Amino acid sequence: MSGPHGDHRSPARDVVTSPPDGGAHGPSEATIVGRAQSGDLAAFEELSRRYQGPLFRLAVRLLGDRGEAEDALQDTMVSVWRKLPSLTDLPAFHGWVYQIMTRRCMSVLRTRARRSTEPAGDDTVFEAGSRGRLAAGTGSADPVAATEHAEQLRRLNVELGRLTDEQRACWVLRELHELSYPEIAAATGLPLSTVRGRIARARQNLAKGMEAWR
């Protein structure tokens, strides 16, 4: 998948991976979710281990504040534990968890807008220590390539910060966390057609903003 600048390199992604079924790779995620629903704390801890990192980085990307992101993550995991018994479609756990986190973050953003306040922390969306696949050149022994890559991500951070909250949320969920369009619609509470429009607009804005960097 091409990045907003049009080449074949892509920024860091946070994709939660788990075996689709049991066998040699262990139980499926749906099986673990079912165990957690039954009160198995070890199963819930396994789900938390898989999701806490990606969800935290999602919150940082949407809120631009690590302190607020930590609070959002804590609130989300508490909500997941409390609401887990009501989840009837176990394979839908992935999108459901992202829905809880996304809506929590959007609530924080709405509160911030009413108060007309800016995030207290930095607005870093990508950082060197992020898990996930980084653009080609990361970790390269070539200092020129490493510098160019760092500048690319810095510029992308800036351009993402200029998007509307909805555009940024839809783009981040699609491009960095690889949620499907229906999952993004559920996570944001937006109609599917609106999600497609927000992502298309975000891609256009990012491509335009990255033109000067090419």
C-alpha cells in the first residue's frame, strides 16, 4: 500500500495479529474471548497483552497527548472487562475493542474542543520505538536514508495534525491499524459512505501536504 507521498514505503502500523484457529498455534482469539467472558482472568490478561500497545498508540495518534492516551487506555480496558459479557459475536472482538477506544478518544476531543484547550503533551504519531512495520530505510546503516526517513515521518506527523479529528481517526484506523471500512464505521459512529469520504479526503490532504517533501 502506497503512503500519502505516493511511493511504496509505508509508516509504522499497529496490527493485532493472532492465530485464526486452534492447533499448533494455540487457541483462536474467539476462544480466548469466550474464556475471558467466563471470568478467566488469564484469558483476559492475554487479550490485554495483545491489545494494550496498539490501542495506546491509537490514542496517542488521535489525542496527541501521552497522558490523555494513558487515561483513555485505562478507561477502555475497564470498559472492555465490564462489557465483555454482553459481546455476542466473539470473532468481532477486534473491531469492538477499537470501537470502545476510538469513541473514548473522540469524546476527549469533543470535550477539548468545548474547552478550547490544546493537548498538554507532544503530537507525535510515529516514533522510533513504535512497534509495527516502518517505512523502508528504518534502522538502515545509511545515515542519509535514516535522516530522510525521520524527516518523512516528522512531516507526516505535521500533516496528520492538520486533518479534522474525523479525517485523522478514519485514516489512522484504516492505514495504520488496518480496520475494515465497516469496522471503522462502527468505531466512529459514522455512516459507511461518510467513512469512505473522510478517508478519501484525508488521503488527498496528506498527498498535497507531502508534495513539498518529495
